[in-house]
Amino acid sequence: MTFAPATEQGTGTIRDIVIVGGGTAGWMTAALLIHILGPGGHRVQLLESEEIGTVGVGEATIPPIGIFNRALGLDEDDFLRQTQGTIKLAIEFVDWLRPGHRYLHSFGAFGRPLGLGHFQDFWLRAHRLGMADDWEPYILNSVAARRGRFVRPDPRRQSPLEPLAHAFHIDAGLYARYLRQFAEKRGVRRREGKIVRTVLRAHDGFVDAVEMADGTRVRGDLFIDCSGFRGLLIEQALNTGFEDWSHWLPCDRAWAVPCASAGGFTPYTRSTARPAGWQWRIPLQHRLGNGYVYSSRHVSDDEAAATLMANLDGEALAEPRQLRFTAGRRRKFWNRNVVAIGLAGGFMEPLESTSIHLVQSAISRLITLLPNHGVDPAMAEEFNRASALEYERIRDFIILHYAATERADSPFWRECRDRPIPEELTRRIRVFQALGRVSRDLDELFSEVSWLHVFLGQGIWPRDHHPLADQLSAEDLRRFLEDMKMAVAREVDAMPTHADFIARHCRADSLTDSLKGTA
Ligand code: FAD
């Protein structure tokens, strides 16, 4: 069998890359592209409109952001200082299973394996024997989070435990500004102004140029649509279509408001279930970020805003701001010579802080498949296949939190509990219920540990434990768990508090004043 080469579309050399939008997605894309491609062969331009502005929320991240920052060569302390950032070790879910219940979805290792047995095998058996109740005392990230401690991993340290895994809480607007400085210094050209028209090539429907309000035409070989929910190129110009997931994820609005922080900052995000959705609480150095993500079918805007404002830790620092969205994704993330990244590509509520990560993984996928001469449809198809799968796996993980609830105290939660879920998620739940094994693809975002925390935290328990855990006598099992708990406690005892860590390494006080002057 022979394979004819796929028809190449747009045969010119791809050198002019135009990024449309200067939110977090736009500047992350600009920074990594210019860093990887260098100023030599490609011209990277970014267009943004101050009048339109950015979404301006998005403050919790997950650990892979460290890889992105390291790829750019950013110093972590400087990054935290510039973004008013704090450390995130976990997400606390409050009242999700039932009112009064709380659990942590922590990053990092789930205990320590013994031989070939996973820690959860031993813990599950001990739990059945009445020797262990909660799993949190055995998880380094969980204990450090609860006790408000943090230390950076130190390769010289001798310990039987894996070090803490961490992400950050950041002001995403400041992060975009930080990356803008980085990208402009390396040659990205920024143009301010509103795009009023997209010019398509007659023969193949590719985007040839965008036209700014002042009449300037900016042409490009490849366009990256980072224009946010509106999808200026991918949707408004190319009519790509949207796969709507609101039948699975019905929350469609959020109120967001910053407030003063009362006391120290916890090294974790908190998500508290509310009658028609959930409320986030994200501690930054200078304030707390808060928001109520809700379903407009189940609560009025006024009532949702009132619920949010009644549940702040400190005085509100601004009027609440409303955001509207639909869960789902573009039918194609890459269509012709347009690649949609960020909110232009799709949106899932920030329950597991995945949007900024989806930006990061889309950029690295684009760099891997970056065309040289023309756009080969096979590359676009591969980009779309991998992106769709990534979105779907994250979607199912988010749905799990809603579906596995015992709450029946409001129509919203009753619907969440009773609504059908994707078949793939049902399959995964069944595998876990059988023997505590997590079924997942090797390259998907959420690790076995993440699934474990959320399964157990949401009350999905295995019927049996793995036979490897039976190799220990009951006495040895008790000792193993006791030693483990003590080792975790000892490590955490030796850590500074999160507040001390920030004060010593990356306090942003002086920066706050300087930024005020430039805002
Ligand atoms: P935007 O911020 O909307 O930027 C769009 C850009 O396009 C702007 O610069 C705008 O000026 C420009 N633009 C648009 N139209 C034009 C035009 N005609 N001409 C010129 N320029 C134009 N993510 C997380 O990872 N963690 C979180 O905790 C989190 N929380 C969130 C909470 C809510 C309620 C929402 C809605 C989102 C949250 N996100 C979170 C997502 C996060 O905010 C976004 O993924 C991130 O900010 C990227 O946004 P963006 O750059 O794609 O779009």
C-alpha cells in the first residue's frame, strides 16, 4: 500500500505568526513561542485591545505550570513576587459529598509504596480492620497543607518520602504582564487596538489578515486565536462550531470579587459547595480571590451575588463582576491556519484549575506540530485529536465531583446526583469500586493520585483491597502505617510556615507599590 502525501494547504513558508489577544493565553503563547523559535526565523506579533480587556480572573494553577516557567528560565521567587503569588499544595472540597464533610485533593505522592504494593492497598486493608480512619495523615502534601507549612524540595535531603509537589495561586493579570515584558524583550511586537475585520483568502478560506480599527492590516501565515470566549477568528470568522457540554456541566455563570484576607494565607485553594454551584477561595499575598460558579437555571443572579458577598473572609475590595460561559469546546481547535488557545478554544469551570494548564499544553502541542511550509491537514488533525481527548478526560474528572455526591438538599444537587454521566467515567468508577485501581491513560493530565483523592473524597470506595496488602501480618501492617504517619509528621514539623516561606523568599510588598504606580 502506498500513501499519497496529504494535500498541503497554503504552500508558503510559515514565518509570520500573529497572536490575536493579550490575556493570559496570548502572552503565555507569545513568551514560549519566541523563546523556543528565537528572534531569527519567525516574526511573532501580538494584537490586543485595552478597550476590550481580559477576563481578569484565573488565579489557581496546577503543578505543571512549574515546567512552563522553567522552560522560560523564570526564577520561581521572582515569578511569585511579580504575581503576588502563594503556594498551592491542594484543593480543599468542602460540603461536596454532604454538608459538613471536607477532603483535600492534594498533589504529590499518595503515601509510600511497599514492595510492589501501592500505599492505598495497605491503607484500605487497615481501614477495613479498623486500624486506620482518614488517609490524610499519611499524605505529605495533605498534612503540610492542613498545617500551613511549605518547604521547597531539596535534592540533598535524605528522606523515605517523596518531596512536596506544589503549584501556585497567582494574579493571572500580573502573570500576563510579567510574560509580556519577557516576550517583548525577546522580540515579540505588540500592537494595541481593536480588530474590526478578518480578511479570508478567496481560494481556500484561510485567514490572510486582520484589520484594526485604524485601518492597519496585519497579515500572517499562522494565526493563534487567543481572543477569549468570543473566538474572534476560530468562530466568528471560520464558523468552526462548538460542542456544548452544559448537559453535563450546567454551571454557566460566575460572580467574582476580591476581598481583604483575614489572617495568614492557606497553601491550598478552597472550593465550597453552595446551593446552585460552588464558591472558590484563593489566597494571594495581597488579597483573597473569591467567586461563585453557579447554574443560572437554579438561582437568580442577585441571589448568587448575595450568597457570595455573605461568604467572604474579609471586606470586599471591589464590586462583584459577572462572567458568563458555556462548558464545552470548539469542534476543531485548529481550523485552516487558525489555532485556538485559551478560552477561544473551550472552557470548563475552574473546579480543578485547568484552564491555564490547557493553554500551556496547547502551546507545547503547537510547537511540536508547528508547520514549516504550508499547513498539512494531518498536523491539524493530530492537534485536534489530542486536544479533544485532553479536554474530555478533564471534563470527566470534573463531572466525577458532581456525580458522586450524596447531597439532595437543593434541585441543583439532586440533578447533579441523578444526571447520566459519560460512559467512560462510569467504566472508571466501576474499575475503582472493584479493587481500588485507577484506570487512566498514561498521558492524561490527572494522575492516579488525583483520581484516588477525589474517588475517596467523594465517597466512592473499593469493595475489596488488592491481595498484595495481605502479605503483611496485621501487626506489621499497623507498624507500617504508624511509621508512615510519624515520618510525615516529622517532615512537616521541620518545615517553615507558608507565611514565613513567602516573607523570606518572595514577598511582594515593595512591588505592590511600584505596580500601583504603573497600573
Ligand atoms: P481573555 O483573558 O479573555 O483575553 C482575550 C484577549 O483578546 C484580550 O487581550 C482582548 O483584548 C483580546 N481581544 C478580544 N477581541 C479582540 C478584538 N476584537 N481586537 C483586539 N483584541 C481582542 N483558569 C485557571 O487556570 N485557574 C483558575 O482558577 C481560573 N478561574 C477562572 C474563573 C472564571 C470564572 C473564569 C471565567 C475563568 C477562569 N480561569 C481559570 C480561566 C482563565 O481566566 C483563562 O483561561 C485565562 O485567563 C486565559 O484567558 P484568555 O487569554 O484565553 O482570554
